[in-house]
Amino acid sequence: MSTTGELITIDPLELKFTFELNKQISSSLQLTNKTDNHIGYKVKTTNPKKYCVRPNTGVVLPRSTCEIIVTMQAQKEAPIDMQCRDKFLLQSVIASPGATPKDITPEMFTKDSGNTVEECKLRVVYVAPTPSTSTIGRGTEEVVSSNALGGSRTNVDSNDKSSEVRSLIAKLTEEKNAAIEQSNRIRQELDLLRRRSNKSQGGGVPLMFVIVVGLIGLILGYIMKK
């Protein structure tokens, strides 16, 4: 919202400060010269120790715009209900052609000067701060990073378990193959003993043969369980 006088346009009419404790906060005004004259201006406030205005006096060139920065000093306490009673007054007058900021004097804005002084009152508004984008960005990043790490740990655990299973299967397979190989050797020895027994005893079944047969049965049973 802006106001238009005969000399200048002021935008905005409210000085808004995003209030934060222990932090300097700035707000800006734009002055637009509507005339073909040089316009001198002066900014006053009801609380000069609290605010710094740069520049507080100056000249707006014909048909041009200038900016004023108002900085509120760091505050140690927040006002009740975030309400502020501070006010600003912006005065403007027609200056001499070619005037510079050094030519603007306090006497130009008095009634006794004979100048037509245009005045505009500005009020101060405090705005509650909102969560900054950077903070949100960091929070999101932390969540993403945490999820990513959790996923990595899950993958590592899964890989470790798969490796253990493969190792166990390989070990069991190796033991099974060794048992089969041992069984084959026993069978070969059994055949050899049987042939020798047949030659020496005329077909009788020796005690060693019975023992070997029982041993083979136990080995085959072990292999089947694996």
C-alpha cells in the first residue's frame, strides 16, 4: 500500500519488521518524485534511539525514485501482543534546482520557512518470524541422510546373512562330497575283501564283512540326513 501526495509517492505506508530478539532488522521505503522539481525530504521518528534511518535527509531527483533503509536496533524483549506504538513522519518540500543532500536543512521543513511542507505519517508493524527455508532444508537433508544410512545398514546386514548362508551351504556340500568319496572307497575295499573271502573260505561271510556293511549303512544314513 502506498500514498500519493502532490510531490512524492511513498511505498509502503507501513514499516514492517520481522521481529527477532537480539537481532538488528531492516525495512525499506521507496520515494518517487512525481514532479519536475528537486524534492527535499526529512524522516523523523518518535523513538530515535531505537531506529537508524539512512539517509534520514536527502533529495529525490525529478521523476525518479530513491530508497530509504530503516534499521531497528536489536531488542532484548518482545512487546506485548507484538504491537508497536512507534511512528515515523516523512516531510517533503520543493528544493532549489540542482539541490544536493547537503543543501537540505532542518529550517526548510518549518512553517516559518514559507515552504509548502508535505507530511506523511508511517506506522511500525512487527511480523512474527516464520521457519526459514535453510532450516527446513537442513532438516530434510538430515532425515534423508538418516534414511539413507539406515538403508545402507540394512543392505549390509542382508549381505552378511547371505554370505553366512552361502558359506554354510558350501561347508555342508564339502562334507557331503567327502562322505560320498569315503563311502566309495569303503565299497571298493568291501568288494576287494569279499573277493578275497570267497577265494579263501569258499563263499562264507566273514565277520569283517558284516562290520563293514553296517558301517556303510551308518554313513549312507548320515548322508541322507544332510
